[in-house]
Amino acid sequence: MASIPLSAQAVKAVKTDLTKWFDECKSAHLSEALAYALGFNTNAALLKEMELQGNDPLFYIVDEERLTKRLNALGYPVANDFFFDAADIPEMRETLCLRSFDIEYKTKRQKAWRNLMVSAVNEALRRRLFSLRLDDNRWPSHQTMGSHIFEFQLTTGDLARVKIRDIGHSEIAVEVMLNPRTGGSPNAYYATLQECDAVAMSWLERRDGAWLQSALDSFRCKRHVLERLLTLEVEPLGYGDKGAVK
């Protein structure tokens, strides 16, 4: 799958590309199918959200399976083997790491790590501290390669302290401490469970595409907190949630 910023320009570019592949489809039907692929039930709902997003929209996944499903429902017998080529569409980001096919989140620890990291990256994106575009860093000290720390509360009630920093090649290092007991900076390598209830890290890829690198070995967590992290229902905001660690 791929993702695009939820802007009129990006949506128009995707629809223009779709007309080359589905030239038998009515324009209004393609609009409805594209809206559904972006996670909306109707094109009207998509247009409303685009207006709310304004001039600096977040990225949204474009789900090819949902696209073909809606076209089938509209009476077009199209096959479900269609995939976007991100290189052909301006601002589209690939979210599938080609070296991630053997990565699965099966265990409780793996799922909890995934939920915590996705929550942290989503919050940073909502705060517009960076975007999924190449080198688009925006936190106050990014021009001097400084790090940035912020805190937010998960829906479980747990407090997350997050540190982000640019490590070059358009990658963002993301470190998270949950319920920290000190005022220090999150450090996934050295933090202990005496200082917090959980600690994890990852790197957000933005050069070859947009996805989390699955640094599962970084995760340490108290058992009762792990069970809470498993209850989180969170989806990535325009990026993939698994990828090979470089």
C-alpha cells in the first residue's frame, strides 16, 4: 500500500492515475472508490475532512483492496490485483518495506511494542513535529540537529515521554518511556524498569518509503503495563508499521 497527503492536489493526482487503469469507470464512481480506499464511506465525507485538514494535511493510506472492493460494488468487475506505483504519483509514499515479509507481530510483546511505537509516531505527526516527506523536520531545534522531547497520554491513561531526533538519511529516531519516574530524557539503550514502566525505540524510514523499522529487541515492559498496551487500537497515520532494521 501507499499513502498521500489529504490535499486536493494529491487526491486529484491519484484519480488521474486511476483513469489510466480503469477507463471504463465513470468519474463519479472513481471518486467514490478513491474516497473508500482512503478510509471514508463517501466522497462527501472525504471532501469534508480535506477541508478540515487545511493547508498542512496528514498522510492517509490508500488501500487498493478497498478501492477494488468499492468498484466491484458499483458494478465494475475489476480484479483485486491492482497496486499503486508510488514513483508515478507526486507526493505518494510507499508504505511497504520489501524486506518486511518475514516480520510478523505474533507475541504479546511484539504487539505491545508495535502499539506503543505507532501511538508515539502518530502523536508526533499530529503535532506537526515532522511529516512523512523527505527531510521535513519541524521541531524547534531540528536545524541544529537537536532532539525534541514531548509528552502525551495514551488512551490507557499511561503517560508517554517521547524523544525524536534526526539521525541522517531522512530517518527519525523515536524513543519512548512510559510513566517515567524521573525528569530525564528517554534513552532506550540505558533506561531500566526502575525508571519507568516500559521503554522502546524505533527508526522511522522516510527515504525509501515511509515505515517503522521493527526494532523489537529495544522493548522492555512490566507485565501489567504490557496487558494495557495490548488493548490499544491504533493504526499508522500514513506509514507502514513494520520494516527491516538497517
